[in-house]
Amino acid sequence: MKPTIYIADDHPILIKGLKDLLIEKEYNIIGTGNDGKSALNFILKNQPSIAILDVEMPKLTGIEVAKECLKNNVSSKIILITLHKEVQLYLQAKKYNIYGYILKEFALEEIELCINSVLNNTPFFSQKIKDLLNFTEDDNSVLKDFTLAERRILKLISQHKTNKEIGHLLFLSPRTIEKYRSKIILKLDLSPKTGALLNWTQKNKHLFT
């Protein structure tokens, strides 16, 4: 079965350009939208393989949509397209587990490369963005506010260790590990739902290698 793709942008010309290009390349486009709220509703209901979202849309921004998808453990991989070149937006995109980030001016040029990378579970952050920002990517910037103990616990969670097992390895009580988990969930702005933190670590394993 072909991967499914959803596109949302408040500029009809860009939607048409992307849609026409991807259909020509035989990708399966299952829907389009022009605001963040309708995009979120569509993604939650249909869970496309990939959702291509504009950063700035009415009602909800692309980053806000990504944040809600992460909270709800949505399997869709999100690609953001943007006019903006601020470092803060780039770091937010990393925080909310966004798989792709490209500039609108290069969207038609890079979108197929981005999609193929994302479908292979490899995040694609356009080198053009990094060059324009004069910003060297450091994956650990996502964890810059985390203590060494919190990072160790995240790594062990990514290995499917239980609180008891983590406590044994770090010489801490399971109750202390649970407190650490709660702090980590708050820092990552994740849902307290069971499995949300494990899901995040699985999608960000490259941070702990």
C-alpha cells in the first residue's frame, strides 16, 4: 500500500504546486487543508503517513498541530514548510518530533528528497536552512535543559527498561525514577498518557547514541 500524504497551507498556489508535483511523481495525496484546526482534525482522524504543514496558518500553526499530534501519539510524520529562518522555530521543530523542515522557496526543489528521507525514518532538515541561519545543528540541543541523570534515564527508557530496572542500574528507588519521569514529561511537554514518553524516546533514539 502506498504511503498517504496530506498537505495544509493557507496559500492555494503552494498547495496546488506541491499537489501537482507529488501526483506527477505518483504519490498518494489523500487530502488538503488551509488552516491548522482542520489539518489537526484530519490528521487525528486519518493518520496519513506524512503531513506537510505550513508553519503559519490560521487557527493553529504547523508547530501547534505537531505538538498536539505528539501529545496524542499520532503515527503521522510531519514535514514543516516555512518562510521563516529563525533559530527558535528550528529548535521548536526539533522539540516536537517534526521529521522534516524546509523553506518555502526551496519546497518544490526539496520536497521529494525530504519525503523519501522521512519515509525511511530519517529526519530531513534542509541544509539550506542551516546555512542561512549560520547554525550548526546539535541534536543534543533538544536535551540542553536536561540534567545528566535525566538524560541517562531517557536512554534507559528508550531501551524499554522499567522503573525498577532503571532504579537498579542507577542505584535509585523506583519511586525516585517515577519522579524523574514526571519531570521529563513536563520538560518535553508530553501527554501523561501511558506510553507517550516511551514513544518519544523511540522516535528520538539518535539523541541517546
